[in-house]
Amino acid sequence: MAAGVLMPKQGITVESCIITKWYKQVGDSVKVGDLLFGYETDKSTFDCESTEEGEILEIFYNDGDDVPVLVNVCAVGTKGEDVSALRPDGAGATAEAAPAAEEKKEEKAAPAVVEEKKEIKVNNGEIKISPRARALADKEHVDIRLAEGSGPYGRVVEKDIRDLIDRGLTSTSAAFDAVKSADAAAVEGSAIGGRVGISDLGKAPVNPLTAAVVEDEFVDEKFPQIRKTIAKSMTASLSTMAQLTMNSAFDATEIMNYRASLKKSAEALGLPNITLNDIVLYAVSRTLLNHPDLNAHLIDGNTMRRFKHVHLGVAVDTPRGLMVPTIKYANLKSLAQISAEAKELAKMAQEGTISPDLLTGATFTISNLGSLGIESFTPVINPPQTGILGVDTLMTRVKEVNGELKAYKAMGLSLTIDHRAIDGAPAARFVKELCANLEAFSVLLAK
Amino acid sequence: MPKSQFVDPVELRKAGKITFEDIDVNVYNKTVKEERKNYSDDDLKRIYRDITILREFESMINQIKLQGVYNGVEHTYPGPAHLSIGQEAAAVGQAYNLDKNDFIFGSHRSHSEILAKALSCIEKLSDKELMDIMENFLGGKVLRAVENNGQNSVKELAIDFIIYGALAEIFARENGFHLGLGGSMHAFFQPFGIYPNNAIVGGSGTIATGAALYKKVNNKSGIVVANIGDGALARGPMWEAMTFATMDQYRQLWEESKRGGMPILFNCFNNDYGMGGQTRGETMGYNMLARIGAGVSPTQLHAERVDGYNPLAVIDAMKRKKEILLNGDGPCFLDVVTYRVAGHSPSDSSSYRTKEEIEAWKAIDPVIKFREDLVAAGAAKDDELQKILDNSTALMTKICKMASDVEKSPYIDFDKDPAIVERLMFSNEKIAKLDDREPEVLAPKEECPRVVQIKGKERFAFKDGKPVSKLKVFNYRDALFEAICDKFYEDPTLITYGEDVRDWGGAFAVYRGLTEVLPYSRLFNSPIAESAIVGSAVGYAMSGGRVIVELMYADFIGCAGDEIFNQLAKWQSMSAGILKMPVVLRVSVGSKYGAQHSQDWTSLTAHIPGLKVVFPATPWEAKGLMASALNGTDPVVFFESQRLYDIGEQFHEGGVPEESYEIEIGDTNLIKKGDDITILTIGATLYRAMDAAKQLEEKYGISAEVINLHSICPLNYDKILESVKKTGKVVLASDACSRNSFLNDVARNITELAFDYLDAPPAVVGAQNWITPPFEFDKYFFPQDTWILDAINEKIMPLKGYVPTTNCTPVEQLRKAKMGV
């Protein structure tokens, strides 16, 4: 009896995933645990293993399709079995036109003259297109197979490409190149004016000089899902909150000495490599509970949800963009535990394998740009949290000690607060206490 | 016909008869002995010398052509060689009394004529004059090649110079008189009054007439000789030339200071053959060529037949004819009997004549016979004459060696300078006046009735948003008039003529008002002789004057085909820039007058290299282009349109300026800005295109950019391409028949130069490839506004809801091409 393989649900907040690539095709035999396809959420990529054994009878969604979680992605069973019961509503029929369907969400209102709602058809046959239209399609990364020729005798003209652009039917340059290379071997034009001539067909590229000349001045690339998510949350953050950033600095001599002393014996003691950032995380986890308005969520702009424990979000720079995994119950964890957990979470985030559930639930966030030499900045709050602490770089400062100028290392802190939730003075008191704790870190550890 | 002359029915219907004077035939009968009273022995020996130089020159080319070697000098010459072996005595006899102020024009067989004239000039000019001429010709280049080569005198040097320059020209060398670009049939040497020979039979007839006109109008000394062969007497342009040259008005109507006959001699070297056709007895019916003089004018052109095998007989005749011409009693006509012993060309096997005939003429060959006469008369010893003959052979051997040597006489180097001929196609000069004397006029410009009338006119077609009435608006013909009138008061050499230009003011009234201010010699009616009208303008201009001629309808271009296409277009470049051609040829595109009076032939003229072609469509364009054409030194075929003469300036801001201004020939005129489609027009089609643009805008929301191509050649594509790159779409329209319309050339260039910008191939809209039907059916023949919309709808961008009026589908296009319509 044929069975469906579901799109897994990766975390409680995930509603759908995009299939990035199928590893198997219809007709392939699979065993339980064989990799079927790769997929991504807005923050991570995963591979889906087969939960069934048999032959792949039908694939309901193609590469690039956005598939709701816990919906059948394919059917596995014995050849000839009926899979109609397994087929999700609406799937299958759209498979061929999948890229268009996905893009359709962004469709704008068609120009006034085109009243009827156009269906997108893909013309894989011979395409008659004017040079001007072709040039425009190239520039704007429009797949000319989607264009409906309104010129004489069905010729695709400039207007038809403009229609597609107006409807948002453009693709990334990479995808566009792929489409192009699928149609014909990508060749460098050696004909006059850099055009591809007959002699170029089937000829291996590449004349770098020619390529340089014909290359576009810029490349348009659509946001991947994660970037879209970041953009959305950043815009929401700055446009809905009253954010205020304050800067301070503390004498880092104590934590530097402490770290140095740990470093010598870390291996012997089985301790992780504790960084200055870990120390800041620890200090924050211990200081924050004294300032409950900063360990809180502001709900609907009028309700403060103050947390009993500290769940520390740690901003991580990944190749896919910014991710913020959470160290849950940080206030209950030791410095060594916090350090180890922070490293593990960062690693998963960077590899893109982190569970979406680990990317939520923070009550306060720490973002460190100090390692990149930033002296102060304005971190942007992850809503609905009420604060975020930026950790800045170490700077050399001088202070007067017994009438003499003495150089010391100072570390900057940049705190952004939601002024709707908390006023400046209480926030400043948090910073003051945090600085004091860090300057007397051994005392804090002892508490 | 001027009002001063009465066409009297009584006189015309009276009985009577025409009587003729006898025409002399070979009446010269003096012996050399008798002539020793009139000539020194040196003169007689020099006549013999010149005959032998001419003979040796032709023999040399003959041997080079046939055997590839002359006196040990090997050379291959692939070009033409129409030799005058046998005709030398006639040439020397003609040139004997001509000096550098007398102009000769020749035919394809004119080596002897130009060399004889040169030798005569060398004899008459002082050493200083000769040195000046040689130093100044092509910057002394030819002189440098021949000087310091054993010459004993300036005259000897000059003889080397002239023979070398001519031979280098024939051998296509850079040291030739015209860089070798003219060649055998077009060799000439202007500083000696030797004007172009012509490869078109009889081609010199009209051009020489124009040179005589130049001398007459500008009071220049000397006479003009049109050398033709007997075959040329069959050609229409020769008769037109004689008709033009004998007009009664020169004697009866022209102002006192210019009154009298045209100083031109039509000289026929009558060798009895037009190529292989025997003119007397086979292809013509005059029996004796001199007879035709009787049919041309009451003076019978002072025609006579003279023996061209006796140089003294020809000298005698020439002396008398020159006197007649200088006395203002021309033109004259000479039938000079001669014979070419060589074939028409080296490929001629003389299949049309007997050996006996050739031998009979050889027996009286002047090289032998005149030598015997000189010895017999005691004028020279035979060994002296033998020495002269030997010298001529040595001279020719020396020159042939030099001219065939590629080191000494290189070819022009196209590899090094590929644009060498390109630069010679136009002279592109701006010269406001070609002479400094005061222009001859009958009244100040301010008193010209037309100038007064124009003062009261509105110079823009709209006033306060309303159209100005037809009579009040400064129109297209006023614009032409204004530019032309200005130039008449500036350049004293400017003249204009054509059919009905004086009292009528031109068929389309452009010249109305000029009659009152210009003397006859500057504005006169010509016979209905289009070849002579254009050909004489060519001669007038190459002699140093500026001229506007009018052919009335553009359809008559065909009547002056050779004069426009071979003469007007080519002499600047064939002369390597020595001659200038400041001629404006006005032609008007008709309407309402059917198939032979309605054609736009811009494409024909634009096809011929060397012509500038313009077709203004608005008064602003007309005035600026005419001013530009009249300030220039190049031939401009100036198309006008009878649909346009009445219209005022509708586009140019501020209307047509009163002051003089120029529009550069080659520019384009942006009539209306737009974004979606470009419409390019030539001629009166502009106004239908504007109608089409309006409909596009109002009915289809399409914004059209309209550009008028008032210049066809040259044409600057910058603004056209800029527009097409913007819009991506272009339709081109003119009243020319669509097949081979110049617009196809523009369309091709746009396609090549803006291919990647095009949204559709350029669409050309032209007239049908039919005869022009009567005016009532204009809309079926000439492009209409709807045709432009049809082309856009069918070929460029379907117009929503548009119903086409014509069938311009590909199927129809193919069918028409297949049918040749």
C-alpha cells in the first residue's frame, strides 16, 4: 500500500518549507532513511529522509515549491499503485508552472489596458522576439518563455517584456543564467558588437576580454527567504518601536585577567575556551533579573510580559545572514555551560542545521560587533523584546590613579531599549550595574 | 516670349521662301610656297614638329597597348586608348591660333587636341608665365618629376611637363594632371585653357556652351571650342547645345554690354566613322556634315568644310572663325575632314573598311606629305625634318620610360590612404561670392516688388493660435525667393535660367519679382532643352561661375540624365579637385499632372556619387538649405514640391527669419518630439505623417516623434539613431515609389546601426510601384496618413481596434514583389 512522505515540521513556528532540491526521481527505489530532498525554512536548510520503503510513484512538489508542513511531498509504494488519495489538494497540476506560481504572490495589478487576468504560459517552442525586447529581457532577467507575443504575428515585443516586469515576473540572475544555459549552451558572443554569432554556437567559452565588455554593470538578486525574514523583522522593529541607544564602557582589566588565568588551565580543567563575550553573557544573565523591564516582552504595545528566567538571544553572523539562537535559562547556567552552549548554537546556526525552535523564545539579546572593531553602534531590538545589548571592541583609555595617568583597556557597551517599555534612567542603572559587575567579575562569580 | 516681341499673324502667314548661302567645301587652295609669305620657316617647321610629337605620342600608346613595349620600354596599360593617329594635322591646325584664354573641350579621342593646344600655349607664353603655371600646378609635383632632365630651355621643360603629365594621367599615376583619376578619355590641363574631354559621345557640346556662356556673361576674353566627332552629331544634347548657343535673345534681348552671339565653335573632327558606323552613307543622312549649320541659324553657323589633312588649311579656317566669334557673331561650325588610321580602339579589327581605303589615307599622311611640301617649298631641308621626327621619338621614349616607372611615377596609394577618392567627391567649400566685382542689377534690392510684397507677410503660419490666410503667409516659394534674391545681390557671377523663368517668374512663381531687378544675362528663359540647361550649367560652373538652373518638373531629370549623372556629379572628383561645381539644380515634384509630372526621384539622384540632394518640406528648411547650397561649391539637386509652395512655416519657432541663415546640408529636422515611435519623412509626406502622429496620440495613446529628412545626401544619422534607440520603432514615409526608394537605404542603415534597439524592423511606406494615376485617385497611389497607421499596425505594433485601410501583410508584399508592382 502506497504511503506519502510528509514535509517535516521543523519547529513549532514553521508553517511551510521550500524544497531546494530533489535527490530522487519518480521511479527511483528508496529505503527508509535515504535522502529524498533538501528543503529550507526561512532560517535553516535540512535534508528530508524517506520514512517509507519502495519506489517513488509520484512527486507532488518540485524544486522551489513552497510546501506546507505535514503535507505529502511524494508517494512511495509499489509500481502501479493508485496515489490519488495521497495527492495533496492543488499539487501536481501546478508542478510544471511552479516557478511562476511561487512568484504569483507578488503579482501587481496588471496595467489598466490589460483587463483580463493573464494566465502564465511557458512557451518552450520557437520564440519570435524583437532585438529590443530580447535586450530588455536580458537586462531585467525576464524569462522570455513566459512572454506572450503581442507584436505582429505573435512576435514578442518590448511591451510584452515590460508587462512581465510590471507583474514581477523576473528571476534571480543565477536562475536566469540557468534557464539560459538550459536552453542553449551559454556562449560568449564573438560576432561584431559582442553578439553571439553562428560560429559561437557549440563553441566553448570564454574570452574573458569579451566577457568583461559585455558584463552588466550590476546584478539583481532576489532576497532568499532568510533575508526576507530579517528585512521584515528589522523594518518592523524600527518602524513600530521607540528605540533609544545609550553607550557606556567599563574597565576590562579584571575580565581580561580572569580570562587569561582560565586560559592557562582551561584544558587541564576540561573547560571550554571562555571568551570575553561569554563573560559578558554571564554577567548579563546575572544582572538582568534586577531590571525586569529589560527581561520582558512588550505585548500589543500595552502589556509587559516580564520573565522569571533569562533566555539570552545571541546574535550570530552566518553565511545566510543574521541568526539569533537562544541560550535558555541562562540565569541558571554556569559560565562554562553558557560558554559551551553559545559555541554549539553558533556552530549550528552557521552550518544552517539549527532547529527553528532554538531560534525563538529569547527575552533579551546580546549582539557582539566588538570582535570586528566596532567602538559603538545602535543594535536593533528583536521584537517583542524590550532591550538588546551591543558589545563593543576593547579600547585603550587612560585614567588618573594617584595623580598619574594610567592606560587601561576599556570595553564599550551599547544598550538599545524600547522607550515605550522602559525609561532612560532605569536602563542606565542596568548598564551601570552591569559595568560594575564586569569590573568586579570575581565578586559576581562568587555570588 | 517677352511682350516686347510681337507674334504677328500677318507676318507669319505671308508666302515666301527661305534662302541659304552656299557652304564652302575645302576652298583653301594655297601652296606652302605661297604661305611662306605668311609663316616663317620656323613656324612651318614647328607645325611639323607638333604633328610628329602628336603622332609619336599616339604610336607609343598604340605599341604599349598592342605589344606591351615601346622602343624597349616595357609596360602594361589596361585602360582605354582611343587614338587619333591620322588626325594630328587637324589638331595642330586648330590649336595654332588658340591661346590659354581660349578654352577647348574634347571627346574620348582627344590626346592630339590637348597636346596641340598645350604646345601652342607653350609657344605663346613667356618663360616666367610657364614657370609660374608649372610651379603652381598640384604644388609643383609634376614639375619636380620632369625637371633637371637635360632640358635646354623652359619651353623644352614645359613640353616634357605637358607630355609627362598627360601620359602619367593616362597611365593612372599620381603625377598625372588629375592623380590619374581621369585617365585617357578625361585628360585635360586647365591652366592652358584645356578643359575636360568627355567619354560620353557629344558630352562636351553642352558643357562647352556653358563655358561660352560664362565668358559672355562675365565679359571674359577668348573663345570656346567644342571638339566632337561626326558620330556626336546624331546625339540630342549636341542639337540642344547648338540650339541653346544660337538663341535669338543674345542678339535681340540681352543688355547692350552683353549683346551678340555666343563665342563658341562647334568643331567636328569628321573622320567619317562613329565607332564602326559610317556616318556618311550609312548612319546619318546629311551627306556633307557642314550642311547642318544651315538648319540651325540664319548665319548658318558660318559653317564650312575644311581639309584636316592640310594643317595650313585648318589654321586658315580657325583664324577666320575666331575672328567671327570675337566680333560677337558666333557660334561657328567647322566640318574638319580627317581620318583615323588606327582603329576606334586597339580591339578594333577594322572589319568595316578595306585595306585600300586605309592605304589611300596613309599615302597622304601629313607626316610624309606635309614634310614633302615643306622641302619642296624650300622651307626646310629633309634632314632637318628627319631630325625633328627623331627628336620626337627620343622625347617620347624618355617620357614613356619615366611614366611607366613605378618608382618615378607611383600610383596613388589606396592602401596608405584609402580615403583619397572619398575626399575628392565633394569640395565642401563655403565661398560667398566667386568674383569681387559689383553684381549687375537693375534696381536696389529694397525696390524689388517681391521684396516689398514679402515685407507685409506673416513669417509663421499661425498667429494668435489661428492659421494665417494663404495670401498673408510667408510661404515656401517666398522662402526660396528670399535666399536666391539675397545671393543675386552678393555674387556677381550668379545667373539663373531654365524654362519660363523670366517673364513668367518660373512655372511655380519662385522667381516672380526678379525680372524687374535682374538684367537678361542673369535671368533668362532657355529653350526646352534639359540636356543643354544642365550641361551648360556644368560648363558655366567649371569655368568659375555660380548658377541655378531649373528643370521645372523632377520628371524631366531623365531628359538630362547624362548631364546630371555623368557630368554634374563627376567632374569635381574626376579632376581631382581642380574643378569646382557650384550648381544648384532645382526640380519640382508635381502633383495633379499624372504619370510623367508627379514623380519624386530623390532616390535616383541620391544613388549617383558626387551629387548632394536635398528636399525641404517647410519654408524654414527651404530658405536655409537654398542659402547653404548657394554658398557652397558642390552640385546640389534641390527638390521642391508643388504641394508645398503655398504653405507657411508651421513648425520652426518664430517662423522663417528675415536675415540670411544656413541649414547645413546633411542635418535632419526634428519636427515633433515623441517617445513611442519614430516617423521619418521626405518631402510633402511630412504633413500626412503629422496627421498620422495626431491620430496615434489621440486614438491610441502612442506618442510619435517626427523627423523630416530635408537632406538626403549627405545625411547625418546621429539624431535619427538617437530617436530610434529611444523608441525602438520606426516608420519611414515619402512619395517616392517604394521599390528602391532612398528610404530603404535609411531603413537598412537603421537596422544595422540600431539592431539591438529595434522592437520591429523599420517599415517603409512609399507610393505604389505604378504609374501615377490622375489626381482624383491620389489616395490610392501616394502614401496617406492611414497607410502609415496601416504599416504600424501590421508591421510594428498592432493598434487596438484599428481597421486597416490597405493590405500590407507579408503575403501581399511577396505577391507584389513577384509581380513587379
